[in-house]
Amino acid sequence: MSKFVLRSLASVIVLSFLLSCENEYSEVGTDIINSIKVQPPYETENLVAYSEKHNSIQTNGYSNYLLGRYDDPVFGASDVKILTQVSLTQTNPDFGEAPVVDSVVMTLPFYSTQVEENEYELDSVYGEGSFKLNVFQSNQYLRDLNPGPGGEFEERQLYFTNQLDEFRSNIESSPVFTSASIKPSGLTKPVVLFNTLENGDVDTLSLSPRIRVKMPIQYFKDKLINPTNPEVLVSNNAFKNYLRGFLIEAVQQETKSSMSMFNLNDADANITMYYKNETEEVDDEGVATTETTYGQFTMNFNGITLNFYENNFAVDLSDQNLEEGEENIYLKGGEGSSGIIELFTGQDLDGNGVSDELDELREKNWLINEANLDLYINEEVASEPENRINRVFLFNLDDETILEDFRRDPTASENPNLSRQVHLGPLTEDENGDLFYRIRLTSYINNVINNDSTNVKLGLYVSPNVNNPSLVKTRNPSLGISENVPRVMLETPRGIVLHGNQSATEAKRLKLRIIYTETN
């Protein structure tokens, strides 16, 4: 028993000695440590934030496309049109000897969620207005590959949101078709179709909400059943050169506007021609009978599809203060605007290219527990709640890469509404009821301070899907800074105004807040 006590006592003495050799730590930035109240977190106002207008963004290569008009009380109006190729789902089709076309229908399904047995909620319809669809034939050839300076055809051809004026001379001035008035926000009921099968049986289908409009029969009979050259139906390459596509526009019918987003790669997004054939047969007794067979032929939109913008951008971003920053940061989806944030921008007296503040922080040997940017919505400038968006996206603008905090976020999931809520916090209220986004930059700030990582410019964007960090090209941005922007920026028309680093409201002014552990 005495030997056991001696061994235990020796173990305690050795353990106490080892612990006494470790560094001592004191927590800074938390409320109480060992019942001792300590100093608040480190905050820096040595940062600048300003906005950049995007005048031309790559628009091909998407699935989702906007159509209609969006009115924003701050940013003005955006009219968005779709130019799309159509593709044959079956080449060299056989329509029979004497086909009779019953109807031709263009279908554009909404994004929707069923909430009750016969009720849907539309996910991507903006505004309560109505419009008529105009569909124009396009004679603009859309090629897949860029011929390049030497005609090498090695790179994909890029198209941009402001090219409608370049193509307009190749688009017919009179529409092929004009629809009746459509109010998307009211289309929340399922669509019931009676589909006639080949043998004449009728199949009843209940489908999610969608726009369905009847196109002119004679036009498609001429294009598909009686083309001047049947060879145009032998391959999709030949067909796309023959019928080069359609420009679809939404002409607003009232003071309220309406815009919708459609997935044109969806199998249900198409133009379908319904037809029948009647054949007469005479039996051995000379009695004639008529047999009717039914068929349908579908063209989809999975070729090149483009969004063209005609903007009345109402915010003047031509004279941004890049040295001291701005009162507000203007973020707008579509062919809109983004924010640029630069951290640790204070004076650099020793001329080493790093601010004196950052030099001092690197000497402190702090352990960075948490670092946040709180971005408050300026509700005095942008007061309309329906125009706000729930998430924003931040990335390394210099290297055009996502931040390490994005990769390491433990809340990453397939649902973009719930994903990455640690790094890219959703719009929420503080204790005073003020709306803000909290962006956590712990890994980034730790690398900048403790690992001598480069302190880069950060790009800030509205984002309906924070899981998609892919980028697309931009041309002629107002400041000449952004060569690429996140693809999802073009999947929402919404915009927000945030308090910048020069905001007159000090409590909502953009700051970097660091919670750290100080080593003794």
C-alpha cells in the first residue's frame, strides 16, 4: 500500500512539473476567464470597402436563365431576354405520309415546391405583375468554339450579357408568336394535361406549375414537316444552322413588373409538336376503315442559351474612393455590382508593403480564435424587404479562389439554404433588431497574421447558392479590377445596400473583429 501511495505521489509531482513548463495563456475577447473580466476583442477600422459596376458578364454555359422585368427602388429596372437555340431530340424524324398537326406548345416550367395536394409555392418568381411573351426568330449563328486569332478553334466561344445590340440586326423584327397575358405569381396550381398516346388512349398527367403557350402551327409545319431541304433534319449541327434559334422577351402589361427564372436544361422545358396520321385500310370484303395514330416531336433548349440585359442602373458608381472607402457597399445580382474589401490598409511608414498595424499584429504571436466581418444592411437607403437576399458570398479576388474558411466550414451540406452558415452567415437580426450578415474569416486572418499569407482584396457578391463557387468572365468592369465573378450572381435580380467603412452610423460601420488568445 505504501509503495502505491509513493508511486502516485511521484506521478503527481512529475505531472505538475510538466504543466509548469508549458506556456501560460490568457483569453482575450471572452466575457470571463477564471472569474476575471478581461478586455474586449481587437477591432480594426483600417480597412476600405467600395463597389464595382459590372457592365458585361459571360452568359453562356448556365442552366438557369431569367426572363422578364425587375424593378428595384435603389438600383433601377432590369429587362432580361433569352436567346436560345433549339435542338432535335430525334434526328431525321419520320412524321408519316400525311401528318396533321394538332398543336405546337412551348413549355417553361417554374422552380416550385408542392406545399399542399393541389398547391405549389413558386421559388423563383419576382414581382406580382403580368406580361405577354414575344417569340422572334433569330438568324444569328451561335457557334460553340472561338475561331481564335489563328483560326485554331480550341477555346469555347464566350457570349456576354450586353451583346443584344450586336445581334439585333440578325433577329426578325416581327414576332413569330405573341402570347396572351401571363401572371406568373398566380400560377400556383398543378397543370393537368390529357396526353393522347399513339394508339389513341388518353393519359392524364398532373404536372408542376409552368408556362404553356400554343405556337403557330403553320410555322412549324414549314420548318419541320415541309422544309425546303430535308437534309436540315439529318443532324443537330445542320438543324442549328437552319433554324438558328429564338429570342424570347416578356412585355410587361401593368405598372407592376414580373421576372421568373427557368431551368432550360430541364427535360420539360421544350417546344413540342403534336400531330396525327390517318391511314385507310380496306378489308377483304371491301369495307374501308380509317386508323388514326398519334405522335409528338420535341425540340429542347439544351444548346447555347443566353441572357441579354437592358439595364437602367440607377446608382452612380463611377467615382469610388479606393483609398478611404465609401459610406455604402452596393451589391446587385444579374448584370449588377459587387463589393471590394481591403483589410489592414493603414499607414506603412517603413515602406515594406505591409501596413504598420499588420506588422505589429504579426509580432504579437496571438492565437486567432475567431475573426468576423459584420455587414449591416443600410435600411435607410434600401428599405424594401422583398428585394433583399438571404446570403452573400466572399472570395479571394486577387487569386480568384475560395477562402480556406469556405472549405473548412463544418456546416457544408447539399442544401444551399442551410449550407456554410459558419463562414457565410445568413441575413439575421442583432439584439437591436438590425439586419446584418456575419462573415467568419478565422482561418484567413490566422494565415495573414501568423503564417505571413498575402493580405488580398476580397470580392463580395449576392448569392442565391453559396455552394457554387464557380466563376465566369466579366468585361469592362467600372474599376477594371474584377476579371471574373461568381456564376450564381446571374441567378438572382435582387440587390442590397450595406454600410461601408465610412458609414455615418458608427455602430453599423464595417469593422474587422478579432477574438484571440494572448501568449505570455
